[in-house]
Amino acid sequence: MTPHRLLILNGPNLNMLGVREKGIYGTATLQTIEASCQEKAKALGVVVAFRQSNHEGELVTWIQQAMGQQDFIIINPAAYTHTSVAIRDALLAVGLPVIEVHLSNIHRREPFRHHSYVSDIAVGVIAGFGQQGYLAAMDLACHHLATLHSS
Ligand code: DQA
């Protein structure tokens, strides 16, 4: 059987992890998180493409390109979570299952972070567990894909 393909997308300012607001986002860099995800991918027997962009259009393009190339999208849209109809529409257009991840618990933060344009079209949302959220999302994505393929 061909291995499941997971696309992990990261939005703006996540390239600043390790430097930016460490009290909220922790000290792990995005490179560290990617390394953990690639290690986990080996353990799960899946293929992971891990990307970050500060540009909404680039994220939209990557989502569009995932059609037929990826089986699942794990996305931390960062600030675009709260603003981007374009990212929501791209996710709806490709129709792949999605898990939304946030390092921080957005519901414990400012009211403008409580609304997400992605949550209601996602399989589920993980928020508040730092980099562990990405690893949990990978487990859950594999579980979801296994359930889809067995039914
Ligand atoms: C974030 C939460 C967003 O509100 C914020 O704009 C981010 C990161 C998180 O991972 O906790 O940049 O998505």
C-alpha cells in the first residue's frame, strides 16, 4: 500500500517561533517542530511535506496544488485563521480532510482570535498544546485516513 501523504502548512510569523512571544508560543523553533514531524512520519510510515509562508496567496497555491498529490492537510494558518476567506475557500475547493492546529489556546486569548474561518470545515481542531499539537494531528490524520479506507 502506498504511504499516506500529509501536507503540514504553517502561516505567517511561524518562521519566528523560538524568538517571538516565547511565553505564548514556547521556545521551539519551526525547524525543531519540522524535525519532530519528520521523525514521527517515519514512525507512522507516512510522507510529510512541511511548509511555511508569510503570504496568503502562496498558502492558497500550495493548498490548490495538494489536490491529487496529498491525502490530508494539517494547517496552522496563524493570523490568517481569523481573517482569510481565501484559505477557507481553497480548502473547500480541494476537499481534502483538514485538521487545524494552534500552538496556543486561541480561546483563552483576545476575542478576535476566537473566530476561525477554518474550524467549521475541519475534521477537528487542536489548540493549546504547543508543538505536541502537530504530532497529535499527525496521529489523528492517520487514524482518520485508516477509518476512511476501511469503510
Ligand atoms: C497561532 C494563533 C494565532 O492567533 C496567531 O495569529 C498565530 C499563531 C497559534 O499557533 O497559536 O500566529 O495560530
